[in-house]
Amino acid sequence: MREFSPELFGSGPWNNTTTVHPIGLLMVIALGLALLLLPRRHAVVPMLIMACFVAPAQRIVILGADFDFLRILVLFGWLRLAMRRETEGFRWMAMDKVILCWAASAVVLNTLSQGSVDALVNRLGYAFDALGMYFLFRCLIRGWDDLNYTIQAFAVISVPVAIAFLIESQTGRNAFSIFGGVPEITMVRNDRLRCQGAFSHPILAGCFWASVLPLMAAQWWQGAARRTLAGVGCVMAVVIILCCASSTPVSAVCIAAAGACFYFLRHQMRTVRWALAGTLLLLHFVMNQPVWHLLARVDFVGGSTGYHRYWLINKAVENFGDWWLCGTAHAESWDPGAPYIDITNHYVLEGVRGGLLTLALLIALISLAFRSAGYLGAAVERQRDKSVLAWALGVAVLVHTTNYLAISYFGQIIMVWYLHLAMVTSLYAAVVPARQPVRARAATAGRPMVAAPVSPGRRGPHATPGVTS
């Protein structure tokens, strides 16, 4: 990982520089207007199109504020919410409060760690992405129909994206390079072309579609009319992932397949979780290396940097005292012979940027996502189509959490991460009834009991799909 190229890993020369291609300008205007005018169910689609077809260098910088085109669409989205009053009826959930705390922690602690105004501006930008996208999606996706339509849009979009990746794999040239932010000549590793299309990096492109794959597969159970689209979407996603020629997306597909198989053991997930935790603990004590050394052995396509990922976790553990309070600005000291460290582990990066508190809040977000998916699945247990879709949401979150062990998220993939968090939270809010306040319960004491429409029941938190620890 010492052959690090800033241009390929999210910190290229286009940052803080206005870069606008005429086609990109037309797209941001057209998609922004579409976001304002389309019915709510369709309003997420312009965001998906922008993420998949416009490379990340396209941006407008105003007085030091860096607005890439996805951020500009977020502004259009919030203008829509204000104009149409689509925030009305919003139900606050635990996830909403934790993501606010996580964003605040990341901004404050990283600014204290770096001690500069530039760090504050940078982290405010990341907070804008996180909160702007997450709450926009929370307001736009309110029920099962909204969820299904968004997934079907992914399946339709996957077709032209896969065609673009196939062309790139045959020609070795990336047509999206006209926008900047991606190389014109496709990168090569071990004599294999690593296609990336409009995405920030081949690994991130593959992980993007690997995380969507479980949801598209779940469309198979949403009615016979959707099976063709589900099959096409899954095939196209696999084509894209194979064109990326990276181990991380391939392993993400394997994780998704394993998570899907556990659907048949969804009522025994507590036992599965404890068994997995016990196995990892046992391996940690019987192996000559720490259990996270298993990451060094993952290599599906050749040329993997699994050892570097093991090394990162090891160094984070060894240097815990350096970063736990509010992060560190001196992670390069972990490897004195190197001018930089490529932190390809999102958990380690969260700790380096914002200390133990920020990392703990990220883990809390993940835990709440799994818990919400579990309660959601229990609430719709008798409806096979919705039960499968709820499980697929949990599997999608599982894919992200395992991706975090091998890559740090930036670029377009952060959009799909916040989209999945918003999906599972919105569906949980729509299906699972709110707890009755104590005063309301006291006021209704002695009245005839009326059965609640749904109840998580005994299997609620123990049926969490895909939880691995």
C-alpha cells in the first residue's frame, strides 16, 4: 500500500477547485429540477443517477465551501422538503438522535485533534453529507412501496452502469474521465483491469453494488412481475463487481450470500451470534497471531492487501493511548519509515479522526440498524415478501459493516450507506408502533385492552438479521 495515489483515494487536485463539465452542469440542473418536481416516491432516483454517472471531481466551490454535485442535489432535496412540507409527520427514532451525536462528535473532536480551521471546515462538510443525506432519505422513504420503488430504480440503473463497465474492461479507457476524478486509462493490477466507471475507486464501485445486491435479490419475493427485474439487477451487479477485479467486493458478495442463508435461522440468531463470538474468542487465544490476522489471508482475485489491513488494526491497538481521547493528527508515526499511512479500515479511521467516542457512536449506529431490522422482520413475520425484504435490509447493513474492515468509505458509496440506514429506520418507524408514554398508560388504566397492530414479540431483538457479534 505504499504506492499511494491521492488522486485515486479521494484527495485529488480537484478538491477545493471548481470543476464543471457542460454535461455535468446539464445533469445537475436537470436532476435538481427532477428532485423538486417528481412525486415523493420517485425523488430518490435523481440522487442515484448522479452517484452512478457523474464522477466525483464535478463540484462548485463558493467562499471555501466545497459543494460536489451530490451535495448540490442534497440542497435541492431540502428545498423540496421545505416547499412541500414533507417533514410533517416525521417520527423521531433512536437512530436519528445517535446520528446527530455521531456527527457532532466527529466535528468537535477532530477539530480539537487537528487544531485548525481547515479541519473544522472539512468535518462540517462530512457532517453536511451525513445529516443532509440521511434525513433527506428519512423524509422521502416512508413505507414499503417507497422502499420497493427505490430498489427497482437501482436494478434499472444497474444495466447502463454494467454496460459502461464492460466497455471499460474491453477498451481499458474510462469514458467518465471527462468529468475528472477518475483516470482516463483504467488501472491494472496483476494484469487485470480494475474498472471503476464514475466511482471514486474500483473497490468502492464494487462495494457499492455488493451492498445493493441483497435488496435487489429480495425483489424476487415481491411478486412475479418483479422477478425479471430482480434477476437482471442481480446479474448486472455481479458483472460490475467482477469488472472491478478486487477482493473486497467479492468477499462482500460472499458475506451477503451467507447472510441471506441465515434467514432460515432467523429465530435462532441469538445462538448464532454467541456461537460466532465464542469461535472468534477461541481463535484469538489458540492462534499464533491475533484473530484479526485472518484479514491478511483474504485474497480472492490476487494482489490483495489483506496484510496491510491486519497491520492497521494491530497498530491501532498498540497505539490506543494516542487516539482514544479525540483522535490523532500523527498516525504516520505508527510507521516511521513512511510519509503517510493509507488507512483502509473505516473503524480505525473513525478512531483516528474522532477518538473512541466517535467510534463507539458509529458502532451504536450499526447496532441500532441491526436491531431495527430485527424488530421490523418480527413485526411482518407472517408476510413473506416483507419479511424477506426486512432481512435483506439487515444483510445490506452487514455488508457495509464488513466492508469497513477493508476500506474507508468516501465518494458516492457514503450516499448508499446513509440511504440504507434511512431505509431501515423509516420502515421501522412506519411498522412498529411507538411506545405509549407513562402518563398515557396511566390515563387508560382500567379501560378494555385493545391489541396492538403489530408486536415485535419474543423474537424481536434476537432475530436481528446478519448480526455477527
